[in-house]
Amino acid sequence: NQPSVELTVDKKSVPRLKISVTLTVAVEDTAKSETLEHITDIGDIPAALRKAAEKTLEETLLRVFEKSRACGCDLFDAVGSLKKKETKYFAAYREDLLERIVPSVSVKIKSVR
């Protein structure tokens, strides 16, 4: 699994937070009484299921960000990223960065196979 969080400031001075997650998953068929090897080896994830799971996780991560923003919590360390990577904006944005951020979330799910 490969998560990443990247804060950038675009040409219009808008801070953007990109949350990306790549997950490697397997689907289990627990409807059968078989060994663990057999129930976890049912093949590739159907495309519709994968897309639905990606969308659900993207929406969930966006809600987590919005909830943390509403509580004044810098859960994704945006201020730390601003200080490290976009230093020229740090003094101007550090107090209200969370309110300024335009978030985006990308989730990719890959099959174990």
C-alpha cells in the first residue's frame, strides 16, 4: 500500500492538497468452507467492484479531510508540508492554511494477482 500527501501552491496562489492512495487487495469468498488459500484466491477483482471501492474510499478520505478541517485539525500535516516545500507562502498562509486548501483525493486499487 502506497499513501502520499502532497501540498502545492498553484500559479494563482491557491494551496492544493493531493491525497493519493494505492492499495493492493484480494477478494475473499467466505461463502465456501475451504482452506484460507482457496478462499483468498478467487481471481481478479471485478472492474465494477474496484471502481465502486475506489469511489467510496475517495469520498471517505475527502470527508475525513473536511471533518478535520472543520475541527481545526491539520490531520494531513499541511502546515508542515507548506513549511518544507512552499516556504515563500509559509508566513502568509500558516494561520489560515486549512481554510484556503483545495483538496483532491485519488485512490487506485490493484489486485494481488
